[in-house]
Amino acid sequence: MKSLSSLEQLAEALRRLPGVGPKSALRMTYHLLQHDREGAEQIGKAMLNALNMVHNCRSCNTFTENELCDTCVDVQRDVSMLCVVESPSDQLMIEQTMTFKGLYFVLMGRLSPLDGVGPQDIHLEKLIQRATDGVVKEVVLATNFNNEGEATAHYISETLKVRGLHVSRLARGVPVGGELEYVDPGTIARAMLDRRVT
Amino acid sequence: MKSLSSLEQLAEALRRLPGVGPKSALRMTYHLLQHDREGAEQIGKAMLNALNMVHNCRSCNTFTENELCDTCVDVQRDVSMLCVVESPSDQLMIEQTMTFKGLYFVLMGRLSPLDGVGPQDIHLEKLIQRATDGVVKEVVLATNFNNEGEATAHYISETLKVRGLHVSRLARGVPVGGELEYVDPGTIARAMLDRRVT
């Protein structure tokens, strides 16, 4: 087999992007080389630059260009609260609600035994060290409410509770604006079980 | 506004890929930086390398790393036939049918006035020079059979016919294996008008 051309190498490389298959990769390659060489240069340079600059925050594990991220160095934060999320996007969503003033720990994934993602891949040791620093009093689990997120929350909860930490989970229930007719039965069942005195 | 971080710059750059919006770009960025740094490096390097190496064939306008592409230097080809396609992928599809032994011209696009794509963007001058070299006898138009592809074929046809060239178009009709019940009426109408004596 003859060696791949530069064009084929690029199409092959683009397939490593999540959600991009062979046809999309080829389409992207043609588009960039023919119609957006400036964009291609921007992507290539930004990619190598980010690799060089970005790493994980020593404290919360999110992406940062410094040793500690902007949130972790913020002295206004309540250091006794630690919110565990799967990804930086999830952290951003919670920040936008302005309901949490503590610090975060970003797992950068979720437990998924079928995909070979175990406790070491979601930095559980780092989380345990972070949560048992003597300052953190409550850990709020904000992983997703799908199977893998729930399993991850359960696993972390068990791990931290035996170390004497107060562990909580975001409330489940009917979404704001939700009409019962259109909410799935599982959600309604959970809302019924978790009903609150008014 | 503070300057973008390396991570934000990468997400911004990835939005220049066709079909990638802000959410996908961010997801790709997180994935690469956390789970596939090797892939990120591969993409970055392949991108810059391809930009450096790949350009358009002097004769047929497709991508190549040499002055002329592999097809154009193939002495087995029938130089009197020229097939006009929109993209290298289309050329590859036709090559796989093994029904055409002539040479190609790749427009690298199609006429699309609404998107601001005019004759100069599909290298029409280069095509005219190529087709009127005195050797080419027939030009086969193999642009797509959608509105823009049809308009492009019509435009090129008019341009080349006045220069005394024999211009043809791929046949339209019912696809092989097609059942009339499931074929759209437009295709059946065209197949009826273009019916052939058996």
C-alpha cells in the first residue's frame, strides 16, 4: 500500500474528532483546502497552541492555562462546599444559575464500564484528596441524570460517605414549566416519591 | 472584553469546520484536550502540512501535491473526453464505475448566486482554456442533479457549445433497482421524456 498523501492524512486525522466519520472528514478536508485555507491555518495553529498551553487545574481538575483555574483562586467562594460535575460545560450551566457559591471538582468524564471508563479515568483519587482536605463539609453531586451519571454519583457518594463527608445530589422532579401530560412517568414517579411539604 | 484563552481560541477555530456549531466545537475541544491529545496533535500537524503541500492540479484543478495529478499524467487515458464534476469525491464515484476513460475537470464547487458563488469561483476560465485545447472533442457534464448542479451544467453547456464543442450530460432516469411506486414523479416524468428505443 502506498503511503497516504497529505490530503489523506488530514482526512484521516479529522476522523479523530468526536462525531466525524470518513465522509464528513473528507468533506471538511475539501472545504478547508479549497474554500477556507485561512480557517485551516487557524485550526492547525490553535490546536497545537492549546495542546501546549492547556492542562488540568491542580485543585478542581478543569482546564486552565495556570496552575489553578479562575474559580479556584476566587476568594469570594464558599470553600466548605464542593460541587462535582462531569464536564466544564456542566460547571458553566450551574454557574449561570447563580445558585451555588462553592467550589467545583470536574471529573472530565463519567463511569462507563462498557466503554472501559473506570474510577481512575474520572480522577477519583484526586477527588477524594480534594474532598477530604478538612475544609470541605458538603459535596453536591451534579453528574447527569442518565444511567452513567447516576451510577457515577452513587459510586462517588459511597466512597465519600465512608470518609465522613455530607454528600448531596441535585433534586430530581418535574422541570420548571413542565406539564404533567408531557413529562415521562419515571420523572413523575420520582417527583412523587421526593414530594415536599409546602 | 478579555482576550480568549487557548481553549476558547481552539473552540472558535473548530467552528470554521463545515457543519460544526458552537456546542459541537466546544465538545470537540474538551474531548481532544482531555481524552485524545495525540489525536489533537495529529490534526494540528496534518492541517498545517496539508496546507503546505496540497494545491490544485494545473490541468484538471483537483487536489494534488505535484504540478499535475495522477489522473492527468496517466498516458492510458482518452484525452479527447473531458468529464466535468463538482468535487474530487464525485470524480472518485465515477472512477469506481469504470465507465469513463477520459480526463476530468473538477470545478471545486457549483454555481450558487444566492451564496455568492459565481463563474469565477468554479474556475470557468480555466475550464474553457482546458476544453478548447484542440484535443478535447466531447465534454461530459457530471454535476449533481439538484437545482444548483443543473444550473451549473446549463451554464457550462451554453459557454462551451458556442465554442464548437460537443457537450453531453449524464442520463437522468429511474435508478437501477428502482421501483416505480417509490420513485418521485419528477424522475419518472424525466424518464418518460427521455425514453429509449429498445
